Amino acid sequence: MLFIEFPNLIIKNLDGNNASLRNITTDIPSVLIYFNSSCPICQSEAELIESKFRADTLTRFLWVSSESLEEVKKFAAHYSLDRLDTHRFYSDTLFRLANAFRLTGVPATFVYDAEGNLVDYTLGAVSVSDLNLSIQKAHDRSR
């Protein structure tokens, strides 16, 4: 099941506090990335996203993993994504996101416009060019 609107799920931010995904995704387009730190595709995508979208201040990247807060923090730091204001990381050890979307693997990437409506998604590896096009569509729909 895919959410046409951004899902209203409660997960943990890196401080260990509850965070509502829907409340995080207002005002600018968002990319929701379900990942696992040991996934080679996720690692490759993190490197590419960090280099390609480092200067993008108009898109929010929300990284969600079913791993512990410590593992998520290590992943974010390793790829220097924790230094970017537009990248936020979350731990979902209760698999709420995976269950809601019926995800059986990683990575999974969902692009939402500024109003929280689904624009595009990819289950599995996503190329930077495809992600860039999806993000552009989200910005176009948000104007």
C-alpha cells in the first residue's frame, strides 16, 4: 500500500524523542528514504546523494532505518549527512514505516511535494538522475 499523502507515523529522532513524519514534511518537498546501514546499495546512494544534493536547501531528506539510534547516527556521520541541515535521520525499530508501506527490502525512496502528496517512488536502487527528476517534479507541483 502506498500513501498518496505523507504517512502519519511516529518514529524516533536521533535524540531518542518521538517524531511525527507528517509534521516534519510541511513547506518544502521531501524525500523519504528507507535504508539499512549495511546495505551496499544504500551506502552507494548515500554517497551520491551527499555529493549531488549537498547544496540543495529547498528539499528535505528524511532517512529512516529499522536499526538502532546508534547505527543510524554512525551511518549519518560516515557519509557526512549529519552536517547538512536538510537531512534528518530517524530510527524505527518497531518497523512502523516498513509495515505501513508493506516494504520487504531496502532501499525504498518516496518523493513528496510541499503539501505532502506523493509525486514518485522507487523500490530498490534509484539513480541520481531519476531522483533529480522526481525532486524537480515535486518542486514544480509545489509552486
